[in-house]
Amino acid sequence: MSSSPPADPGPRGVLARYRRAILDKSADDLAELYAVDAVHEFPFRFPGLPALYQGREEVRAGYRALWGASPARPEAVHEVAVHESTDPEVITVEQTVTGTVTTTGAPFEVPGLLVMRVRDGLLVHVRDYMDGLAVTGALPR
């Protein structure tokens, strides 16, 4: 939780820090990227996730619980494409997260699409389209 301003407060800079938080499985670092009243939606539902997190503290608590219970260790985020918008606050991100399930040693690959709105250096709205079948298929039964 740094009090210094981020190097790049725009959508691409926030995206870089978002990816770092994923790779570190740091719910605190991730939550600090969100505005206090931000919304993070999961339009493609799958077990273990609500339809949305409302506010920074729900993001923190939700990801802390999710990552704390998951044996999945993300190792890389592969960028497929980043699409700029006519709205300077919005980018659409195609990416695939890869890693290893620590309990089995099995690799996993989860493709996804993010639509991110960044205002004043903070995420105010995220629509997170993760491949839920890839997530559940990677975990031990």
C-alpha cells in the first residue's frame, strides 16, 4: 500500500499491476488497484465465484479466499491482444493465464477477456470473462 502515485495511472499501467498481483496471488495488491466503490463482475458464472464483487474490500476478501483455497499457481499471463477504446478510460484485454496445480503438478491454461474502466489511476469497473470450464477442469476433483 504505497502512498506514491503509480508510474502509469492509465489503463495499460493498471493492467500491468493487475497482472503482477495475479502472478503474486496478492489480494491486497489487487484490491489496491480498485476504487473504493468499484464493481468487478463475472458474467460467466462458475462454482466458487459470486456474480460480482461490490467495492474494494469485497475484491480483497473474495480474492483472498479464492486464492487461499486454490492449489493453482499462476506462472504467466500471455497477452493475446489489448484493444484500445474510443473511451480513453476503457481497454479490452484478451489473455491466457497459465500455471501449475501444486497438488497434482498438472499444468493449466485459462483464457479470458477483461473489459476494464480506469479512472484517476484506479479500476472503477471490470467485466471478467474467464473460462470457468478451464478453471474447474484444472483443479483436482
